[in-house]
Amino acid sequence: MKLMDVVISTGVVHPGTKIGEAFRECVTHNVGGLPYCNANGKIIGRFSLRNTYKQLCIPHDMSRLAHLLGDKVSCESAPEVLNSDILNLTVDPYIIENVATISPASPVIKALSIMEKFNSTYIFLLDGEQYVGVITRMAISKLLLKYHEF
Amino acid sequence: MMTETPNELTAHMLISLAVMLGAYILIFSEILHRTSSAIIGAVVMIGIGTAAEFYTQDQAIMAIDGNTILLLTAMMMVVAMLRPTGGFEYVAIVLSKCSRGDSRLLLIYLSLAVSLISMFLDNVTTIIIFAPITILIARILEINPMPFLMAEVMLANIGGAATLVGDPPNIMIGTAGDIDFTRFIIHMGPTILLVWSCTVILILFLFRKHLQKVEKHIDLDETKAIHDSGALKRSFFSLAVIIVLFFVHHHLDLYPAYVAFVGLCIVLALERPEPGALFGQVNWSVIAFFTSLFIIVGGVEQSGLLHWIGLQFVDSASDPEKMLLTGLMLMWCAAIMSAIIDNIPFTITIIPIVLGLETMGVNITPLWWALAMGVGLGGNGTHIGATANLIAITESERCGIKGAVITPVGWMKVGIPTMFFSLIIASIAYTLFFPTFM
């Protein structure tokens, strides 16, 4: 099994890209994050669905004590998840600087190990400086099932 | 080596003073983390002290207050076992539901719980646990959490002053003054109870505009707070053993640190925790900070400087008629210094001076109580007065609720009046009942 067999080609986000556009790209390709590239096309960070929700919608106290929340809980003072305004915000303040990457020649186990280390569900595949696509656990699992005809 | 102390300033005294001031400036400037600064200061003090022949490595090790360090370490480990049980969150939710939407009652209930817990456990840990649940409750009730956070911290700081183990300076004072747990709580408890009650009224008045009755249901499930009821019972059993032993440790001739380790052994045997979960929760930075400060002040003490400072106060301190005034001055000086800098370095520095007075025939017992009240109440004055204050500020900043952020100026607007008010109450009690503090 090679990483090129499981890579998912996606677009990238740039400075000024709206969160709604980034969400659509993630949803279309079923990935949890996208590379954040500068004007020269160099990856300088990553857009993450999880981090964006965390920064925009989920207060620290709520996530820490989530197990205590009742089903009727509502928080007018918390930023609203369903507020469409957030889709028109730009991605820039919510970009994570550390980026986990891997090359096409690397084994699958290395990709899984790096995802584990970064506590991430995806990793970016780079051929030299060139962005190829996203490797996800889901894609690896899908190919594993197909490979072994399970 | 220091065998006798001259009555005039010597080169050794000035050298040790320079090293200590340099270390303290480095600590308070926050150029480096305060623990890093203290470690550097300790190493420099030993190095220069050895070279100048007023301090040795053996004396530096002897200067470390083992009872304080080991007691703090053991209690941190016990708290590490208690914290994940969810018992504190359970209490907070039940109390918030008992308040039935009355913000004033909510503030009193939560502050009372935090204060009682802070009498036996570290304030910082208590606030780390209570601040997020307080913010969540306020968020659900759609009220500003800021008054609740500030009240909890300030009243926890006051509550912690009541017991030997409630605040690190008290442990140091208790060890230095050979004061046991029961004697400490008997002398400090009534005064602190009075100060606490009056401060609650003051805080309710200062935050009166924020404390309205709200018609909202607190949709939090307290039954989900307890992760493992067995672990909760076992951890609280060990804490109960510790508290009971604290009350009788002097009869059994046990150090408070040993008592804490007895309780720790019980919880270790019953819970069998993973080493990472246990030792990872100990705040080694605080332990190293205290250890380093003891070494720094040990060097100053060996140089004879602290004895020399004591000589300057011996006349007023040895006069029984001026004893009350000396105690009050110490209390207010300790409070103001604790508010401006930090009560730990101040306490560690002042203790040898007070002990030095004893060698000059002064009855220093009233001074210990004055010092304990001063350092305990002074931490409320500014946001940097106590570490727990900073925890509340950090939580207020990250909650994202409009108007909830506690700024340094915002803290002082409430903290300074609260500090002076509580000091006035404590001073009145100290003056009226001075013979009981003798």
C-alpha cells in the first residue's frame, strides 16, 4: 500500500479565504483540514475544522465540563454555532502554524504515526515543495478493506 | 563561618543582600520564569557565599524547610487523586441549584465552598477546579461570572489564612514558630471568620449591580460529575484521615508533613494510581521555587544581615507596651508587601528576622499571628498578590463573555478596598483580643 493510492486531492486556502468556502472544500472531500498557502503557494499553516469550531464556538469551560451539560442547555452569551455570520469570516485568525507533512515515498505506518503524534485525523502529502493532497485515517482504512478484500 | 553577629553592617551582609535583591528583582521582573530566577539566585548565593566564606553547601541544605516542602508535595499528590473524581464539580452544581437563581446566594454558596476547601487544600488547585464550573453556571444563567470569580478567589485567600495548611506561608510560620494545627486554627479561626463574614458583605455591596435574581434553570447534571464513586470515597477517606490527624498531630508528636504522607500512603494503597498521573500533577515548579528561596534567604541569614535587621527592631519589640503596635505594623507591612510582590518571598525573608528577635528575649508569639494575617489578607490587594488571582484572571480572559474579563485595574478597584477593609477588621480583632495572641 502506497500513500499515493490513498491521497485525496483538495484545494487549499489562502489569506482572505472565507470560512464558509473552507468548510465547503472540507465537506466535499471529507477531510478535517486544508493547507494554508501564501501568495507563492508555500504552505505556511493549516485550516482545521476542529480548531475553527474550538476557537469560534466552543468556550473552554463548556468543552472541559461537556459531560455535565443537560440536553436543554443554551448559552446566549456563547458564540453561536448556528450563526451564519461565522461563515463569512476569513480563515486567517484561526490558522494553526504547525503543519504535519509527509512525502509520497514514506510508508503508511509513518503517516499513521505522525497523525497519532499530532493528535490529528489527517496529514498533508508533499512532493518536495509541491502539495499533492491529504492523507486521512478514513482513506487508509477504506483502502485497507479493499486491499484485503474484507 | 558565622559564629557571632556583629552589631554593624559587614561586607558579608552587603554581599548577601546584593545577591538576594538581584534574585528578587530577577523573579519579579519576570524576564525568566520565577522558578528559573530563584534557582539561579540560589546557585549564585551558594557560590558567592562559599567564596566569601559566609555560606556553605551544608548550610544551604540545612536552610531548606523540609516540613514545608514535603507537606506541600504530599498535599499536591493527594489533590491529584481527588481532582479527577469530580467531587468538587458535584458540590458546585448542587450549591448552584440550591441558590434558585438568586445571584447573591450563589456567590455566597460558591465562595463558602471554595473557602472551606481552601482551608485544607491549596487555593490554586481549588480555583483551577471551581473557576470553569463557575463560568459555566454563570453562562447558563446569563450573568457576568466576574464577581463570582473574584469573590471566590478573595474569600478563598482569606479562608486559607485560618489554618496551618491553608496557605504555604502559614506552613512556614507554623514550622518556624512550632505552632501546631489546632493552636493555629484556634488563634486564627475566629478572626478569619469575622473578616470573612464582613468581606462577604463588602463584596455583595461592591458587586450589587451585577447580582440580580434570574429566572433560568441550571441545566447541568451533577450525577454525571462523579466519574468513579468508589475512587471518590477512597480519596475523601484519605483526606479525612489527614484532617483528623492534623488536629492531633502535636499530641502524637508528628510533623504535619508526615501526617500528609500518612494520608497519601492510604490513597496510594487504595487507588494504585499510574505514576504519570500522580507525579505529573505535582507542581514541581512551586516546590523548586520554595526550595530555592529557602537557600537564598539561608545565605542572607548566615551572613548575619537578618540578625542585624532584628537588632534594629528589638527595642520596640521587647517593650510590652509597644508589642501591639509592632504586631500591627508587621501585619500591615506584610499585607502591603504581599500585595505588591508575593507573600512567599516576603514570608521566607521575614521569618528568620522574627526568630532572631526571639533570641534577643522578645516574645514573638503575637508576631506570628500578625504575620499570618498580613500575608493571608494582603494577597487580595492586587492581581499578582496571590497565584490563585492569576488563575481567575486567566479563566475570565478565555471565557469570551462580554464584560467578564478581569483587568489588573479592575482587580485593584475591588481588591484594594477589600484588602484594607479586611485588614481593618483583623486589626480591630487583634487589638481587642491581643492578650489571646500573646
